Amino acid sequence: MAGRNGRTVRDLRRANRTAVLQRLYFDGPLSRFELGPATGLSSGSVSNVVADLMADGLVEEAGSVDSDGGRPRTLLRVAPASGHMIGVDVGETRVRVELFDLALTELARAERPLEQQRYAVEVIVGHIRSGIAEVLGAAGLPPERLLGIGIGVPGIVEHTEDGGAVVHGQTIGWDAVPLESLLRTGSPLPATVPYLIDNGAKTLGQAEMWFGGGRGARNAVVVLFGSGVGASLVTPEVEQGRAVEWGHLTVRVRGRRCRCGALGCLEAYAGAESLLARWREEGGRVPEGTDEETALTAMLAAAYPADGARPDAAALAVLEETAEYLGAGLSDLINLFQPERILVGGWAGLQLGERFLPAVRRHALSYALRHPAERVTIELGRLGPDAVTVGAAILPLADFFARGGRRAEPDPETPPPAWRAALRERAPR
């Protein structure tokens, strides 16, 4: 039965379960008494919802706390072992797969390095599949126990009605790759285990907003600085975040060729791949036969030698120029979106770290309009190199919460309506 606002009793129960689960998850352990004002529910509704969630095994007792003159109040928390998620990071140097419990404690991990033909679709699909099998085997977890698999990828992700998530990754040579369909085909996982695929910058942003430096902010931008650069925008209107192709803003007309094919993109100056290429062009000794992370470490050691030796002038100049380009790029985000916080993450951003950030911050504030620049803070992300994987695992977790803590059900196999069959028969052949 639907009310005046169109919501059914089932919708109301799901919303109440969601409210209690989320408060316990982010602020717990809490007592039933505390859950009332935290969720806006009556004491009777809280008791009913808690009983329902405990019967489902989603909530458990977590000790007690003294009350004001009365009986001790029982504390409640979300049961960590009541659900499991897998997060996958399709990164620039490796595919990382991690299995988490409901508290996002890592239970198992698998990594697959990316070398020659690193973004060949069949290679990525194979790495994801074998990584999932490895972490499930290591934890001894049956596949049907999974709430879902979240995957962070480079590029624009289009969610289609028929083919699921389709990836448009121009910089990696992916043109409308039906990644979700490819993973589903021949998968040993039950059909009830969803694949939730999104841009890696968005999954990074999701993690930082839930558990990292973005907590409490209403407007934030989380920057992914790796081989290339990207960003995720979080506002009250887009609470789950939206990936923006920040790396492909034009920062120099007729500038360097970007790996997307265009000229003068920010990524052609600020990504780790271009940073190392420019050092090589200036005569720098970039280590051969190593991955980008190792090469960037060598560049930083050359620019900032620990033993007091003379720094590599070419490496230092390229890094200083990169800081200005990044700062100018951040000023565009400040002027366009007026965020409270900007968080810089990704393996390259974290590796450059505090030594690099003051120069980036200085250039960003000098290029930005004064009023929004005075209101923003620019810091490093707090979750480390696993943030994209954690954020990917949050995708099925957020979906689980939105459904009131109920697992996905298979789509009912109902026949198409008669009018659709009639139209199909009348269509020219």
C-alpha cells in the first residue's frame, strides 16, 4: 500500500533499516537510546528495526555502558562478519584485488603486475577473474557470501540498460569495452552477486569521503595523481561523487601531445608518465626496465639527494614546473566548484608527498580567485595507496545499505508484455 508521497510500507521499512545501519556503521557502537535522536526514529521504531537487523545477523551486541541511574545500556554495532565485498583497482602498474569484511578489514589480497600490452582487455579480465578466485580461496569464503564486487577503472564509465557498465578509456585504448558483460560471461559467481564498476578517481573519492580526509566536508574534490590525473567532485547534489576528466583540461594551447591524442592537456604535463618523459628529454637518467613507481622514486632521489650531494638540475626543474601545472589545474577546480577541501591521492601524489605539496598549494592559490581560494584547504589523502581498492569495495557496501541491508535478488524472469511481442513481429525483416 502506498502513502500520499508514493512510498510503500516496504519502502519505509527499508529506509529505517538503512538509517540504523548507517548510524551504527559510521558512529557505532551506539545504544538503542542513542539511535533515536541519531536517526530521527521513535524508540519503538528503533527497537523494531534493531530486532529485525539482529535476527538477520547484521547487528550484534558490543558491550554496555552505564546510564544515568538506570540499568546499563547495551551497545550495538554492525557485525563485521555478516557481509563481504571485493574491491578491484585496475591501476597503471598492477591490478589489485582485495577481499573485505563488512567493517572493511582486509581479509585477503591478490596483485597482478601489468607489463607489455598492459591494458589488453582480455588480460585485464583474466587478472580480475583470477584475483577474485585467489582471494576467495585464501579466505575460504563461498562466492554466494559476497555482497558484490566493486571495480575502479580508468576512463568514463557508462551504465547501459542491456550491457551493464561500458568503459570508454581513450587513454588506454578502450573504446566502449563492455567490461561488466565480459566479466559475467562464464563467471562462476552467482548471478545475485553484482559487479559495480566506476571510474577510479570516483572510488578514491568515495573512500576519502567515508573514512579519510573528506569526512565532514559538504563540498570536496579528491584528486587521483598517478600515471595520469583525474578527480572526483563531491557536493550536496552529488553525494556519491562524480568523476570529472580533469586531466584533459587544456592548460597549454598547441602544447605537448597527451596520451589521449589531444594537445596541451594537464595530464601531458602533470601525470607521472609525462613527468618521467620530460625528465628523459632533459637528459635525466631514467632507470630502464623498471615500472613507473620505481622510476619516480629514482627521480625524487635525484632531485632531492639525501646525502647533501648536488641535486639533478633537470629533475628538479621538471618537478618544479609540474608543481606549477598541478597548481594551475587545481585553481580551475577551485574557481569552478568552490570546494571546502581538495585532497591529493594516488600513488604518485602520495609519493611526491609533503615535499611537493607546498609548491602545488602556493601555485593553486595564486592562480585562483581570491574568495574561493581563501576558503579551501589542500592536503594529501589519508588512506594511502589502497584507497582506490577500498573505495571500490564501498560501491557494493553502499548499495547494500541503500537496500536496507538486504542482498540483491535475481531479476524475475517475466515474459515481455504482449504489445512488445506484437511490435517485434510487425518489424520489417
